[in-house]
Amino acid sequence: MRLLLIGAPGAGKGTQAVRVAEHFGLTHISSGDLLRRHIAEETSIGRSVGAAMHRGDLVTDGIVMDVLRKPVEAASRNGGYVLDGFPRTVEQAEVAYLVARDIGASVQVAVFLDVPRPELVHRLLERGRAANRTDDTEDVITRRLRVFEEHTLPLLDYYRQREQLLKIDGARSVDEVTAALVAELEAVRHLLDG
Ligand code: AP5
Ligand code: MG
């Protein structure tokens, strides 16, 4: 099964991706985690994306595609993937589709984790207090939410038109969201090829 999770910052993409991957035997691939690893390891990619990520802006499409291409191809040959954080724009979705189609790696279901803004801000500020992520400050959270609304929300129409969109109420407990997600995916699993 090949899935992707769309959601605002703090919607629970990473949290749910781990659980869904475990349930269905898929590989979890997070664009943000991969980019943060490049920063931590001070690679040339890490140096070129640090400033944009620190501001809460998107990284350029070319870099994201470079970082994701191999893991997505490998996961597609090995049970499938849960992509978390990619694509983030309609342009990324279109390019990814063209690249993935010929190798049977294109996405089958796009899940939208729907969470109201006050809850998102609350979760991210909480995580910011634990100081795990340098982009969980009030200003950068505001910026990330704006970037999401402007650049990523249009993706919902893109996948809705392709009849691939599954909307999940993400404003419940972690366990409740996982249960809903797994139930919905179990229900459509037999319709998906490969
Ligand atoms: P990325 O790493 O994708 O961050 P994000 O989209 O801002 O989302 P988060 O990781 O903050 O939230 P999440 O939805 O994963 O929620 P989580 O499970 O952690 O991207 C970071 C940056 O990388 C971008 O700003 C950009 O610069 C760059 N980038 C990445 N991909 C890119 C791309 N494709 N193109 C261009 N640039 C790209 O949960 C959040 C918190 O809430 C946690 O503390 C969690 O414990 C808690 N929580 C989760 N679920 C619940 C629940 N149900 N109830 C209560 N608390 C919950
Ligand atoms: Mg995440």
C-alpha cells in the first residue's frame, strides 16, 4: 500500500505515520526528518536548507525530490510507504506522479488529517517547550501555518479530483485517530493494486 499524509504542522502526521506503517508493514518516510538529519550531519544539502527550515518556509522542490527519490523507490519495492510531509504543493505532487508512475510507485491514497488551528498551535507550543524542534517557536509556527494554508491546502482538491482523498478528523486522541485511520484503510485495501 502506498499512502501519504497531508496535514498542517502539528496535525499528527509523524505520530500517525509510525503507527499506520507498523500496522500495514509499510516504510515511514518523513521529508522533514530526512532534511533535519542532513542538517544534523552538516551535509551540503543540510547547509542549503537550514535557513529556509529555520524560518518555516518550504525547501526547494529539487532538493526535496533528491532526498526522497531513493527511499520512496526502495519502499515501493518492499511493501509500500507512508509518506509524511511530501508532497506539500500541487507542483510537487505533479512531478512526483510523473516520476513514480513508470516504476509503479505512485500514491494510492492521500489522507488529510483535519485539525483546527487552535489545537495545532497548542500542540506545537507544547512540543516547543520540550525544545525538540527549533521551528516550534510562536513566530515560526505562525509562518508554517500560513505556508500550509497557502501552498499545501490546494493539494486537497488535487487528490479529491483524482478520487484518492480520505479525510480523517485528527482532533481526537492519538489512539482514536489511529483506530479511525486503520479502519478506513482496511476498508479500501482490497481495492488497491500491489
Ligand atoms: P515537517 O517535519 O514535515 O514539519 P511540519 O509539517 O511542520 O509538521 P510537524 O512535524 O510539526 O507536525 P506533524 O503533523 O508531524 O505532527 P506530530 O505527529 O509531530 O517539515 C519541517 C520543515 O521541513 C518545513 O517547514 C519545510 O521547511 C521542510 N519541508 C519538509 N517537507 C517539505 C517538502 N515536501 N517541501 C518543501 N519543504 C519541506 O505531532 C505534533 C505534536 O502534537 C507532537 O508533540 C505530538 O506528540 C502531538 N500530537 C500528535 N497527535 C496528537 C493528538 N491526537 N492529540 C494530542 N497531541 C497530539
Ligand atoms: Mg512531523
